[in-house]
Amino acid sequence: MAERSALRILVVDDDPAMVRLAAAALTAHGFTDLEHVATGRDALLAAARADVLLLDQNLPDLAGREVLLALRAWPEPPSVVMVTAHGSETFAADALRAGAEDYLVKDASLAAMLPEVVERVRRMRSLREALATAERELLHVERRAAVGEMTVTLHHEINNPLMAATAELELLLGGQDALSGAQRQSLETVRGMLERIREIVKRAGALRRAATAEYAPGVQMIDLQAGSPRPEVPSKGRALVLVPEEGTARVLESLLRRAGYAVQRVAGPAGLVPASQGFDVSLVVAAERSLPANLPGPAQRPYRLFILQDGDGTAARAAEPSETLGLPLDPEGLAAALA
């Protein structure tokens, strides 16, 4: 439970008994990085050190909702779970509208519910971070594609006239008696410039990544001197992904590629079994509700099967997967399972 112990939790409550209860329930489930303050003002001062706030609605100086609204104005606020002694649908709706990720009521179920809610918040935070990473990786892929298209344009638009200009220059330099010394020196200078342009076009044609360098303060340029890195060759085979929810699918793709898999999306349940018959398929990740009826049993599968449980678990259990992943997806848990 290393990922749980890394979650920084700030308990904001002026009731010592509540603080002890929360600490006992959380530490028993691996959440060990805890801090406590008793007022709203202290919460605002300590919140920058926290990933999650357990925020009581009734504080000595400020209402919990006031603290929540103040935190939501931060560029990167911590997650907030509102806690109240008097729960109602109105309170829950208001807390969620104000930006809380969840809420809890101080009743007999609090000790059991608290670790579950905090774990769900932890997973959602981790999933958002993983999705942001996947979006950045997608942007880099699109940028590399744009660089490749530009190099084709450079070859087409520059290389042909460059060759013609070089040929004309060589004809002029070949006339032994028609040129003065000064003219010949000038043409030799032009020849050097054309050679430099040819070399730049050649480098641009070999470019496979959009490395940048500073041209002027605040202005970047493509660095043609930077060598293109050797592309990473997936070492763990091909992973098939059949997950309808786009954000989760992008996170899965990103994590699988970083783990060394070549990733292929499968469009629907009908395509999963045919796609999985490839000799290089070593992993299949599928949502429970998307599992095809003709999925081979464990003895007939030459690959590992990870199921993302988005149903009641019946189909997942029947498929006898290598791993069952809960929702929201836990990126750290998936990485550990892959390792």
C-alpha cells in the first residue's frame, strides 16, 4: 500500500474524538501521512502541504464551505471531502456543486466509509494525473507528425530549386575566361551558401522529433543539430485495449506503452477474439461489459487478461482473468500488476 502512504491527508476538525477516529480508520488502511488542524484559517495555511482535506462543515471560525470555496480558487487545489454531523441531500448537492469530491456524515458508518471514500479520491487524483500525462504524450505525437509533414514540404519546395541554382552556378564557374577574380570569389561564396542550405535541408529531412532551442528570449526554434533518438522498440509484445470510455482508454494506452507494450485499440467485442490470435499478443485489457461471449478460457489464452470491472463483477469472475481492475482506474495499481 505504498501509494496510499504517500497520500498527504489534512484532517480539519475541532473535535478531538473525531480526529482520533479518522486517524485510526485511515492508518489501519495504509493512509499514514496525516496532519490535523482545528480551524478554517489554519486549514488554508496548511492546505498547500496536503493532497486531500477531510473538512468539517462546522468549524470555530469559518464554515467548511467557505474554506472549500477559497481552495477552489487556487490553481491546483487539493481534493476536499466535506464532513458534517447533519447530513442531507441538500448538503450533499451543495458540497458537490461547490467543488467537493465527496462528502461524509458523522454517523455509525463513518469509520467504515472513510477509508473507502479517501481511496476513491486517491484513485481519481491519480487518474487525472495519468490522463494529463496521456494528453501530453498525444500532443507530442501530433507534433512529431507535423514535423514529418514539414520536412516533406521542405524537400519538395526547396530541394528542387536548390539543385537548379547549384547547376547554374557550376556553369558560371566553368567559364574560365569570362569571370574576373572578384566575380569568381563572389560565386565561390554563393556556392558555400548553397551547400549550407543543402545541409540544412538534409538535416530537416532526417528530423524525427521536435527538439527546440532558444532563438531569442521567449522565442523557441526547432533545433536541427539535435540528433533523433533511436525509437523505443516495445519489448513485451502487443497489448489489446477494449475499453469504451475514452479517457480511461487513453490512460491505459499511455501506461502500457511506458511499460514496454505496443498498444492496439479494439473497436468492439466482435473484434477482440480475432485480434487476440496474433502471435505477438501478450496482454488483453478489456472492460467487463465489453467482453465477448466467445472469449477463450484461461487454458486456451496465450496472453494475460486484465478486466476493468464496470459491471457487477459476474462476467469478470466467469472469465477468470489474470487481474481485475476496479473503477475508478488506479494507475499505480495497474503499473504494479504489469510489473
